[in-house]
Amino acid sequence: MIIHIGDNNYIFEKDIIAILDKKAAEGTKKTREFISKIIEDNCLIGNLDLNTKSYIIVSDNSKTMIYTSNISSRALANRNNYE
């Protein structure tokens, strides 16, 4: 199944590792470090701006990437029946 995550981005459901709320993710040191490492490795897809509400961590077996989304993590999880 393909899921629309905003900003004309679509990802395969099978590739999703986690859907994280941006504020909650940035509230923990380990998660902040993980996200910073992904950004340093140029594996961030999307923009980090005031409209970013969630991070979607995906893996295609060769690389781990993070998509940003202006859609809340709860709405994305509902679209995905992820809860």
C-alpha cells in the first residue's frame, strides 16, 4: 500500500519503521542525535521548517531515511492503520 505523507510525497507502507511527532522526537537526546545523524548523511527528504509536524523513518533495506511532513503523526498513523 502507498501512503500520502504531504507535499506530494508518497511512501510504501512496508518501508515505514516509525512515525514520530516532531516535538516529542526532539524532546529526547537520543532521538535528536539520531535525526541529526540522518541529516548529516543527507538522508532527509523534505524541509525542516515551522510547518513540519512529524518525521517518518523509512528503510528500503539499503538506506534509512527520514521524511518530514506537515501532517500530524496521529493523522498519518490513522491513514496507515499504524496504531
